[in-house]
Amino acid sequence: MVELMMEADPDNPKLGVMYPSPLLNLPKFDLVDGFIPDYLHMALEGVAKQFANYHLDKLDDVSVKKLNKKMLSISVPQQVSRYTRKISQRKHWKAREWENFTLYYSPVIFFPLLSRDEYEHWLLFVESLYILLLDKINVKDLDKADEMLHRFNLEIIRLYDVRMMTYNVHQLLHVCRSVLHWGPVWSNSTFCFESANHYVLKSIKCAKGASEQVMRYVHMNHKILVLEEKIYKTAKDDVVRYCTDILTCRLQCVNESEDILYFTPLSDENIISNYFRDDSNQSKYLKIVKNNCLYESYLLNKKRSNNSFAILDNGLYVRLVAFAICSNDNDITYVNIVQTETFSENYKYFLKIKKVNENILTIPTNVIKKVCVNINVDGNYIIPVPNLLHY
């Protein structure tokens, strides 16, 4: 790289290198591996958007209306951050919406639209992206993702035009090496900066003196962090509890047990008699928050959200019925077992639901691992979220 920089100039670039970088002067800085591909702009706003638009732009108005209806019929867990929007509104989609579309909705949406080769090619990108978003990635899976992304690049010329081989597509060849050195793509993406921009914009209350308002907002928040760091360490417990109490959101009908927050008590006698044995030693609830993730009973039957499917520590999929705190302080969850089968060999995390058993079983609540996305469009499908992070 350094040799190419020394040989190149803007009129005569060498393999894309135009001139020496000032970063050469930084001691111990790696000019190659020191730069990280940005997941948000490269994969979501880049490759995912590029290929999705390539296929969706070909559709007529009737087909687009059908897809709009399908998208709006999908109910998603709170963990994915955003509800689905129409395909026709995709030019307004945020990066998180492109991520949700790629990982969860596109295997169903694209299945009847793409040729077999195009569909299998797309799934190479989808599964590799899923692997790179896991909270823990082993070397074997990382090698698999790297192989799939190389195959994805290799097949583009055969299936598409050379113009589809964009800079973002080429960057996919290097992203697994970056993950090996710097961690999963969520750990160093620009999502946090985009989120911060949202709060900065909210600090502007009027058109006059906008820059001063932003500076005052940043300065005040910095001072708050300094005060927390200096005062909380020496403050009395009563002061800390008071400050924590006034800054905490208020929730009604809340119970807490072993770091699990329970709310919305189950009080409908008809539901209790139909679904559960009469046990006066239990307090039953319809919602919990565990590891900052919301889980809900399927009995709530919401139209736009669905937090009722989960995967357990042992890899078993379940539908959540109710959550209970027993008199002996044990936390249990009533569930239906979900039987699954493989949907595609090229996307092993996306499964088809064969059957949801109606028999209600009980499991320890602490074995619930992650919430799952359930897509009931042209079939019934389930996929666990790759991580429980909000970014």
C-alpha cells in the first residue's frame, strides 16, 4: 500500500490509490486493517438497497400493491425497533428498516419474484449478514460468511451486469477480516452516530441561533456526565436513590423477580380457567422484560407487534402463553412448543413452522434466550433475532 502511494498521483492512480495519505505519519497505525467498513452504509444503505431496488423497480403497480399489503400484514417484535412500511415507501426507509427487510422479510417477499439462481444468490448475502450480526461469532461461522460473500461477488457478473459490481459490493470481500480484528459489525457501525444526530436535532427549539442551541445541549449533557461521575461516588445512598427514582420511567402494575420485570397481570377468569390450572399460589402476567427485551403472551393478539415467539437456551422454539411468579419465588413461563423445518439450505436461521402444539408446558423463565420474528405471509416462518442490542 505504501509503495503504491509513493508511485501514484491523481492523474495516474495505482490500483485505486491516488496519493500518499497523511495518516502515514501516525505511528503504529495500520493503513489497511486500521480502516473498518461501515456496516450501515456499506451493507444496508448500500448493497441491500441496491439489489432490492434492482428487483423491485421492475414490478408493475398491481404487484407493488400486493407486496404493500403483505408488508403491512407482518407483525414484528419490539426488538427490531420499527414496524414494517410499504414497499412503495422504500425510498424513505431508514437503515434499520433495510436491515429488517434483508434479514426477516426478503426471504418471503423475494421467493416468488426472483429466479432460483437470483434467489439463492440473494440468500448468500442474507445469511452472511446474519452471522456478522450475532453477539458471539465463532471462527467456523466467520469462515462460512467469508466464503458466502466471496461467492456472492463471484456470481454477480453471471447473473447481473458489471455495473452491479459497485464499491460497496467489493467491500464485502473485506468485512469478515474486519470482524476478525475488530468484532461484529454492530460493535463499530455508525448507528450510534445516526442515533445521536436524532437527539441533537431535538435540541433545536427555534430557527434562530440553532448552532448555539446544539452547543448548549452538548455542553449540558457533558456536565451531567461529569457530575454523575464525581458526585455519585461520594453521595449518600438516599441521594442516589432519590436521583435514580426521579429519572426512572413509571410503569403501572409492575412486579420484579430475579432481574425480570413483570407487568400486565392476568386477571381474566375465563382465560385462566381455559388455559391454566387453578393455582392460587401463582401471580400470572402477560408481559415481561428480560435482558432489556420485551416478551408478551400471544393472547394479547396485537395487530402490528408480536413478541410472543422465542428461542430457548437449548435451541427449542416456543410460543409464549403467560409468565408466572410462584409462591416459592420460582419464575416459570407457560409455553406451546413450536415444531420447525428447514426453509432453505442457504439460510439455516430462517425456519418454516410446521406446527404449534396446543399443549401448554411450563419452563423456567431464565432459559428464554432471544425473541423471534414470526412472519405469517405465504406460510408461517420464524427467525430469532441475531442479537438483543438496540443500536
